[in-house]
Amino acid sequence: MSPTRRLMALDLGTARTRSLALGGRAVADRPSVIVRRTSASGGPEVVWPIRHGMVADPGACLRLVRMVLQDTCLYDSRPLERVLAGVPVAASRSDRRAVQAAVAEIAGCEVRLVEEPLAAAVGVGLDVIDPRPRLLLDVGAGIVEAVAIEGGAVVEAVALQLSATTGAGPAAYALEGVVDMTAGLLRRLPTASRPAARARGLVVTGGGAHQELLLRRLRAALRLPVSAAPQPQHATVRGLMRLCLRPALAGDLGRRAR
């Protein structure tokens, strides 16, 4: 890596966008919102460029990415060499292209995508290369994804899109849906894999991991160890930075269909 260039991790979330530059002192964390003037009235219009973790307004997303890059340039103005950006497992090819195009246009460098639950697992120190299954629930503001990870890949995944969240996570009416979805993930695992997955427990990441009621309901319904990761809202962006420093590993990680 050239000493004149730098690396950046980017987690574009529905409610908040988080970024981390190599050598940065802390995660930059800002609301995923853009305020623009309307042509009709000239008044302000509040736009949320990301919906369910995916690009909903490409123009506004470009502005959001530009502001995020400005955040990281406050202490380091060197040109970027590489950006790793997170995407939901549920993102389609067109969703992924939209993220990659928006970030590449503003960053002007190589942009790689990593599925967010996989990045979150790396961010909290899980051994994602282990061939034994590991369960993770990533609770974002717009999308919740439950995944099983084996051998460096997401081998099973289920997702629930949220229409409304609170500051602490999913709204009360959505909790049972999250629990049922996670139980469904367990049922989708091969019978031979379930004992190992259950014994290793479920790790919860994302801002919703702070919601104690959700954790209690998961424990009661799944009857397995459930733990919230430390600083769960920063798990994805920290994992992306760790992978940014290990590009060969980042390139090897990916979804593998059964």
C-alpha cells in the first residue's frame, strides 16, 4: 500500500451512515439524510437516500457519500486507494451496482462490496472461516437479516424489511416477526448442522442489538445463547475496515448457495 494513499470503510444505513478511515481516531457517524430545495416552492425537502439498506434515491445518495468523504477528509486529505462498502445479503445485483456506482463516482477509486452481516461478524471477532456454522442477527433500522456463516460465506440468510423503527430498534409490533424469521433460519439449516449452530449461540449486531426486549424474546423462543455484540452499531464498519486491510480475505468472502 502506498504511504500517500488511504483506505476507507463505509456502512450506508437506512437511518445512519458510518465511515472509518485507516488511522482514524473514531467512527464518523451521521444521519443518512439529505436536505435539498424543491423546484416548486423553493422550500426544504428532507430526503432519505437509503431505504431497507439499499439505494432509493441515487442523486441524494451521491450527496450523502460526498458528505461522508468530507467527514473523513477533516484530518486526512490524501487520495483514497480503496473503499469497502457494505450491502445487505438481500440486495439484488442492481442494488449492488447502485451502491458501487455511487461510491466510485465520488471516491474516484476502487470500490469493493461486502455483505453486511459477514462484515459485522468480522467486526466482532468471529472466526468466519471456521467450517462450523455460526449464527448472526444484524438488526438495522430498515432491514433485519439473520444469517448462518460457514467457511467464509453466508450459507443461509433470511431478511425482514422494516417500515418503522425506534431509537432502540424495531418497533414493538415487529419484534415477533424478527423472532419468527430467526427461528426460520434455524429450521433451514441441515439437520446435522443444527446442534453445532445452537451450541455456539446467536450474536446480535446493529443498532437494534441494544433492545433488551428483543434479546429476551429471542432467548425464550430459540432456547439457545443469545448475546449482543460490544458496540453493535459499529460492528459492520469495523469489520469492513479489517477486511480493507486484508484485501485477499475480502475477495474470498462471499455467499455460497447450498
